[in-house]
Amino acid sequence: MKINWIYIKFSALAILVVFLFAFSSDRNSNRKLQGKDVFFVEDDNHFITLAMVNKLLIQSNVEVTSINKETLDLNEMEQRLNKNPMISKAEVYVTIDGILGAKVKQRKPIARVNAATPFYIDEDGKEMPLSNEHAARVPLISGIAIKDYSHLKELLLKIKADSFMKNHVVGIQIENKEELILHLRVYDFKILFGKAENIDKKFQNFKAFYQKTIIDSTLYAYSLVNLKLNSQVVATKK
């Protein structure tokens, strides 16, 4: 009987490859972590600290370098981070060289509500608790209390994106869902804004009014600026 040496060689090679792969996988899974690398995405203002994130990642009081990679539950770690009210999204991973990494994106406040228990409104129009670590410089919402502030989201985002309006508007007073009043940083007149609609046109009208009254030095003469009519600005003198 003729022996098929080619078949034997390929079989032996396949067995060797499987053995080496299994050995490598077992050795890799038993490797201990070499360290941590946590970084925040798109933000220098930390509403949650690095120490807080580290504590959420590794809840037991042990050194990260004493933890085996195979014992990690990355999904559970991500869930813990994503449940934190300051975090918008977190990704947890382990690099090939054994570094436990976490990429953290914080929620971004666009307004603060003046309530019995103050809170922020974030970029999704949802409530966000205040942070002991950092106070955001955002417009203050006052007036009647309402359950849902999502109808203000577009207005607040446009104020944030417009350097002129962001520099001037410090407060939004809610009279009712049909009436909003804007308060300015320097000037004592109020802006009757009406509903949170036709926002770009109202901004444009206010900027034109502002430029004109700055030129003729009459800006301080007004107590109320009405932007509710899209075709014109109606201003009331003191």
C-alpha cells in the first residue's frame, strides 16, 4: 500500500496550526491587563471626572493590572457608564496589548431650568441633572413650570450656534407655550419672541434693529422689542 505523504504532511500541518492557535488563545485570555486609557470625546468641560469613570469601569477595589482579560464583561461596563446621567455614549474595549480603554461622550447642556430642583436641558431636549464638577454657561429658563421643554430645543440650539445671539441672550422666560420672552446680558429691554418658530427670521430682524439703534444711539431708549411679526420689529420706548 502506497503511503500518501502529501496528505500526511498537510494533516500534520493543520493539527499544528490548530494547536498553536489554541495555545495562543488560551495564553492571551489569561493575560492580565496592562493598564487603563480613558478619554473624553469632543469636550473639555467635564461634568463627570476621570476618577468617576474609572470607578464605574472597575468597581472592585483592585489594581487594573491584577485583572485577567478573560474575566472582563465589556458589555456590563458599557452599560454602567451609559446609565450615568452625565454620559451620552460610552464605548469600552480592550486593545491587543492589554489596555482597557473607554471612550466617553458627555451630554451637552444648552439651557438651565430655574426650578425647585434646578436642572439642565441637553441637546436632545431632555432633562439633565446639574454637576458638582462643572457649571455650564447657558441661558436660564424661568417663568411657568412645564413638563416638557422639548419645544425649546430648536431655539436653544440656534442660540448656541449663533455667536451674536449666544453672546447676548442669557435667559428665556416662559409665559405660556405661545409666549416666550428673551432676556439680554447687557440691555434691560425685553424681547417678546412669541412662539419658538420662524427663529431665523426673528434673529435676522433683531440683528437689523440692533445695528440701526446702535448707530443712532437709541438702543437704551427701549423697554420692549416685539419680534412676533415676521415682517417688522415693533419697539416700545420707556
